[in-house]
Amino acid sequence: MTHLSRHWRVVSAVASVIAMLGVFRPARAAWQMNLGRGVTDLTHQLWTLHMVMLAVCVFIFLGVCVVMAISIGRHRRARGVTPATFDESIGLEIAWTIIPFAILAALAIPGASTLVALADTSDADVTIDVTGHQWLWEYRYPNTGVHFYSRLAADSRRAELGVDGTRPADVSHYLRDVDHPLVVPVNAKVVLNITSSDVIHSWWVPALGGKTDAIPGRTNHKWFTADAIGTYRGQCAELCGRGHAFMPIVVKVVSKADYIAWIKARGGQAPAAGALPDARADGPDYAALARQERLTRSQAMTLGRHVYQAECAACHRNSGAGMPGAGYPALTASPVATGPIARHIDQVIHGKKAMPAFGGQLSDAEIAAVVTYERNALGNAVGDMAAPDEVGARR
Amino acid sequence: MSQISQPGHRPVSRPHGVAPSRLARWFWLANHKDAGAAYLVLAAIMFLVGSGLSLVIRSELFAPGIQFVDPAVYNQVVTLHGLIMIFGGIMPAFTGFAVMMLPAMIGAPGMAWARLSGPVFWLLPLAVVLLLSTPWIGGGAPQTGWTMYPPLIMQTGASLPVFIVAVCVTALSGFISSANVFVTLIRRRAPGMALLRMPLFGWTWLVTAFLVMAVMPVLAATMLMLGADRYLATDFFGGPDGSALLYQHLFWTFGHPEVYIMVLPAFGLVSTIIPSFARKRLFGYNSMVYATVSIGFLSFMVWAHHMFTTGLPLPAELFFMFSTMIISVPTGVKVFNWVATMWGGAMTFEAPMLFSTAFVVMFMVGGFSGLMSSLSPVDFQYHDTYFVVAHFHYVLVPGSIFAMTAALYYWMPKWTGVMYSEGLARLHFWWSVVWINVLFFPMHFVGLAGMPRRIADYNTQFTDFNQVISLGAAMFFLGQFLFVYNMGRCLARRGPAALARPWDGARGLEWTLASPWPHESFTQGARVDARELAKPD
């Protein structure tokens, strides 16, 4: 058992190192090595799936390499060995057919549930019709009358062509900037109806989720709910001819008030105040909460729910029911979530078996909050709370 | 059992007992060694051309901004790089190894349809010339990449029909040559060489040939439908109901088995070479055969994993995710079996073994990134990025091409009677193995960071890694001239003489022939000694 958990510690350590290399170097985007975590619940789920899958792959890869390296070290003629004569082992061969199968099944289940969530385009707060053209994007907000085209920004164009000696390094966001960005409200479910007028394009902003192909004569749907105000950049991802590299996508996620103001400024009919979800409209400032040294119970539960849905729900499900069949235990009434709080905090910090170590990615406040949430929601009512300094002390 | 004259084992390269003229000999290529050599020479030239095209790509991507080629030309280079490497390089090279080696490995005097080899082979240079002429025909070559998706391909100018004919001709050639290999393996094995005793390279080619015969007609038909849309006013792929997607389904019905067509023979080569240098029989021969057959079967059921982002209905997304994940099980079995073959052996690391070992490790890298991509929701992020470019290049270059390199070092002494320089070969190996990773590994990083594939120009955040990648490409390319030189020395018969069995652990009927091997072999049938079988009774 200790042997096994040591292996898993190696897996999560490797995953954490890779995560740190890739993600926590925003100042050096130039050397970004990993998938970004994005700004929606779904992109967080995708990121977690990606990291778990990567860790499993790296673990098996290294395992095979180690066995091979030992063999190369020991079983060489130069050491005067006599070759063995075995050439089969039914037990081994069955084992290495069945075990990978089981590992795959455990990975496929959270994959499938995320896929189901991706496909749910119902209950849109904002709907936008997106049409790809060679080589620009057209956006139409059907209920407001707002309609515009979005082209590569002029300074990127100048740098591409070298006009007046302008070089790519001289412009900000070379090839990732447009004249008119798409504007959407924060914390609102945005559904895009994506099509094309000529050839196939693909609409992709990594921070908002995966690609969706824009296919002439067909409308594909994509949804996202951005949880942070900001500007997110992407570009066409399907080869569409000469200008393929030159049709970027920029999405500005703004507050509900700014969104309504923007619609009016573009001469559109602003949605009624109630059309956008008030409760979520400007949302809690999770980033600020995550930096706090103390949390009230309600702050802890708010932040905890947010962290839980982003990091934990892919495996333990929104309800806390987990997927026991795939080896992801329920949190509802679980010995960890209802037992000693110190053990609970340790497990979140250091991980266990398939569960990655979150100590490297989450702040003290986030870990305290998610522990508090898991103990007092999801059908649990332990009543206690974890404090950020308690988490700091256990790292 | 020796020297038994078997029905069907008549001498094939000299019909009517008359020595053919040189022209007739090279036209008909009735001798399987001539035919194999022709395929390998064509493949070598095409690898050079395809690599040259990739160097154009890597030059343009060395820095942001447009430096060398217009984006329209860049796209054409991308299209031709893929097609030349696949249809001009990898497939002819594997066919070359099959035609050259399989008759000798199964104790046959030649291919089943000996005089079909030549005409079928000569279709390929024709197709390649047509393909390479398209950039100079009004409007240039298609700008679609090797996948040739409509509606974009319909924007191609006057070169479209030439292009379609070229692809159809390669499909025809591939179909007939594979049928020839298939029939040879089924009908021409020497007595005593049961199917389940045959070298694994034979098994992997048996399945490959089946796949080729199954999917080449699909490719050709799909191409002809494109042509009909252009010239016969049909609307297969241009309809208002999004029928461009129909093309993708048809293309990947061909395209996914094609992926295995380009890697199964490599499995066979490596499964032949590793036991030779481990001095131990291949571990799990039967499970290797079953794994090969299952991969062939499953390869028909996973095509839409290339289309996860096209808006497939949810049940289809789920089905293709699961079926794709399952295909990694038999692939894993193969890797584990290779390692188990090494385990307990008495290994030496001459060049064929070095390249085969590197194959196993780096093929795993490509296999694992493939497994990651099978997870459909995450593939929405990976799809059409450099992560995928890294994935399939790991499978094809340090995968298939390293296996071919290993095989050339392995059999060149048999073909020429001359040993290559082991020192140069080691230098070639270490040089290649370092630079290939400098070339392809950072592609994972830029892909995950968000760089789409097939773009002529990129955001400045991707500059650093792209410079590393381009450096790797140039250095890897240069290193291959060591290989060309080393092989050229053998072909020029310069170097120490090779023994009939230069590798003391090698098994197989081909090693019972002298080195260099005679132009005609096993004309009176082969004597199958159990010690030469891949799997003893």
C-alpha cells in the first residue's frame, strides 16, 4: 500500500512540476509549455482532465523506460550473460491487456461527463451568431440588432507586410488583435451559433474552451460562461486558405453594466435589466477572495463552491457523489470529508492516488475554502471551518 | 524437404528462359529484388524532396512575419509536404521493404504476380511528377494540406484535375501492389512456413495490405467525387446542407486506416530486429499477431476522432472517444512485448538495434499524445494545433522512419555483401536521436500554448520555441547525409565483406542466402529449418 501511494505521489509530483512549468509563468508567455486553465468552469475541468491524463501517460511511459533501461543495463552480451529462452507468459500478457483497459475506463468516465456538459447549450443568457468568412469574422447579436465584422487589426497587418519597416515585435498582440472585438458579459452563459459563408473555419479562443468548426450550410453551437473580466485572444484553427493565419478572434469579457453600455453605444437595443442573470451579473471577486488571509463562513462557502466546481467536480461530480465505479470516491459522507479536518486539508495539499496534489496550484484561502465547502455542502454538515493560516501551517 | 519443386514456384524473372534486356528488366521489375530496390530508391528521393519542403516551412516559421514565401505558397508547400511524405516516401518505402524482403523471408522466389510489379511501380513516379507539377499549373497546388478538404479545395485553379489524377494513380498503384503482397504471403510461403510461423513483418504486412485494399478505393472514389463536383455539376460536397462534412467522413474512412498502414510495417520491422540483437525469440508472438489484427480491425472504427470539433452529435463523440481509447490496448501490448523480448536477452547495440530501441521509446511518446487526444473534450483544445503535429510526427518520423533506418542497416549487408561503418552509424544514431527531439518535442509546448497548425505566421509569443524547432529540423536533416554516405559506401561495395549471417542472433530464411544475396533465390523452393522460424513448434 505504501508502495502504491509512493507511486502516486511521484505521479502527482510530476504533474505539479509540469503544471508549474507551464502555468505559473505568466510573465514569460513566450515559453508557455502547457495548456492554459482558461476562465470557465469547463476549461478548468478540461485542464484537470488534461493533467490527470498527462500524469497517467508520463507515469506509464517512465515505467516502461525504467524497465527497458534496467534490461539494457543488465542483459547485454558484454556482461557475459546467456540469453533466456522464455518467449511467452500468459499471465503477463493478460495482465498488460486488462490493466490498461481498466485505467482507460477510469479516464473515459470523467471525459464522457465533461463531454455531456460541453454539449448543453440550453438556457443561454446571451446568444450570438458567428459567421466565418475568408478572412474575417462576422458577429450578430440577434435580440439587440448589434451586428459587425471583426478583422485583423491594422498595425498587425502593417507588421506582416513590413509597411514603413514595422516589425511583428513592434506591435502588441501581433496577429492576435482585431479592429472590433466580440464583447460579452461576465458570468453569463453565452451561446454561439457558428457557421461559415465560404470554406470551413474554426472558432477558437483557448481561455474560453475548445474549437468549434464553422462549416458552410451547417450551424454548430458552443457555449461558455466566463468567470473573469478580461480580454481573451484566439484565432481561426482550420486551414481556410491564404489568410488563415490572419483572422484572429478577440473576446472582451466585461461587467454587465459595461456590456449594456456597449450594446447601446453600438446602437443596439440593450437587453432588459432582468434578461441577464442578476445574481451572477458581476459575480464575487474570486481572485480577491483567494488572496485573503481570513475568510468569513459565507466567503469560504462562496469561494469553496467556485474552487470545487473548477477543480474537483470533474471527478467527484457537482453533487459530491463521485464515480465510485471508476475509482473516484463520493465526498458525501466520506471518511475524509467528515473526519478530522487536518487529514482533509493534507489530502487536498498533497493529493492521494489518482487525486493530484493541489498544494502547488491553490492558495491557502482557496484550499481552506474548498475544504470548508466540502464539509458543509454536498450533503455533509460537519460544521467546522478551515482557516487559511491553518492550511499554510500544514504545507 | 529441400529442393522440392513446388507448383507456382517457377523461376519468374526470366520468362521463356531468355535473359531480358536491361530495358525490359527495369520495366517489368519481375525480379523482386529489382522491384524492391526501385521502390526504395523512389522513396529515398521523395524523402529528400519532402524534407526539402519541410525546410521551406521551418524557414518561414523561424520568425514571425512573412520572410520567404507568400502564405498561399506556404499552404501549397504544406499540402505537398504531407502528400509527398505519405504517398511518395513512407508507403513506397514500406512496399519496397515488403517486395524486397518478404519473398526471401517466406522462402518464395518472387512476388506472386511478378511481372505486375513493374507497371504498378512506374505509376508512382508518374503520380509524383504530376503532384509536383501542380504548383506551376494555373493558380498553383491546392492550399488545403494533405487532407484536401472541400470547400477550400474547390478554390484550386486549373491544377485540380491533375492533382486528383495524381492521387487516384497513387491509390491504384497502392491497391495493386498490396494485393500482390497479400497474395504472395497467402500463396507463396515455403512448405513448413505456416501462417502462425511466419516472420512478424509478414503478418504486419498481411494486415497492412488488407487495409490498403480496403481504403484505397474509398480515397480514389472520394477524389473522383471532388472532380465530379467541379466538372459534372454534381453536389456531393457543396450542397447547402453542410455536406462538406460528408467529405470528411469519407476521407477519414480512408485516412484513419492509412495511419496504421504507415505504422504497422514498422511494427513488423522492429519485431524482427529486436529479437536478433537480444538473441532471444520475440516475446508473445501470438499476442503480437492478435494485436496486429485487432489494430487493423479497430482502425476502421475510429475515423471520426479526427472530426471531434465538427459538431458531431453527442453519441458519436462518445462512441469515437471510447473506440479510440481502446485501440491503445493492443498497441500497448506490442510495446510491452518488445520490452519483454529485450528482458533476459544478451543484447548488443549495433545500429539496427539502436534505432529499434529509439523507435520503441519515441513511438510511445507519439502513442501517448494520441491517447491524450482520444479524450474528446480535451481534444477540443489539442485539435488542429502543433500538439497534434508533434503527435503524428513522433509516430511517423522517430516511429516509422527510424524503423526503416534500422531495417536498412540490418539488411544492407545482405543486399550488398558489404558491412556499413558502425562508427558512422552510431554517430548518425546519436545525432538523429538528439535533434529529432529538439525538432519535434517543443511542438507539444507551442501546441498546448495555443499555436494552430498550418499557419504561415504566428504571434510573437511562439517565436522562441519555433526557432528551437527550426534549428532541430536543419540539424536533423544535415545528419541524414551521414546515413546516405554510409549506405552509399555499401552500394559502391566499399567496406569489409559481410558474412551470410552478419548478425549472429538473426533468424529468418533470408540469412540462409549468401551475402550479397544472389539475384535469383529460392527458385527451387526453400528448405524451412525450424530454427529460422519466428515461432518454433
